[in-house]
Amino acid sequence: MPKFIFAYHGGKKPETPEAGAALMAKWTAWLNGLGDAVVSPGNPVGKSKTVSAEGVADNGGPDPLSGFSVVQADDIDSALKMAKSCPHVEHGTIEVAEMMSM
């Protein structure tokens, strides 16, 4: 079954511990709802840097990565359906791409 990476962009740190707990509860419920489709729940990521032929930029680009997950699905449409139900879409975007076998 194909694997897909969900690259999370945007979002912000919760303003209070209570907001953080509520967000974590939404994420946990979403991940648990995906069941065996979750290959790796992934992680949030820290501040990023962008490397190009011109050098290294400290800003992470115009839409910096904020985290990732890996899921398996029958096809891209099934993966997109999973992504649309993710709590991250309430405050950011999710880039979905099939992971190619090598």
C-alpha cells in the first residue's frame, strides 16, 4: 500500500497550557481514528533553515515546515481525505505527497 507524507505548514504554539492540552486531545483522537493507516505519527519540528545555491537563509522560507506524519492509503484521494480531517487545517496547511519506492 502506498505511503504518503503529510508535511504540516503554519500554525502557532498554543497560548495556554489548557489550549495545548485541548489541541493535543484533538491530535490524539485524529491519529487514533486513522488506526493502522498511521505508519509514523511524526513530530513537530523546530525552527528551520533553507539551503539554496545562494547560501543558507535562517527564516525557513515563505511557508516553513512545522511538522510531519507518514500514513498509508490506497491512493492520493484517500490520503487527502485523511488530511482534511486533521486538526492542523484549523490553523495551517498540509502538503500531501506520495513517498516513492526506490
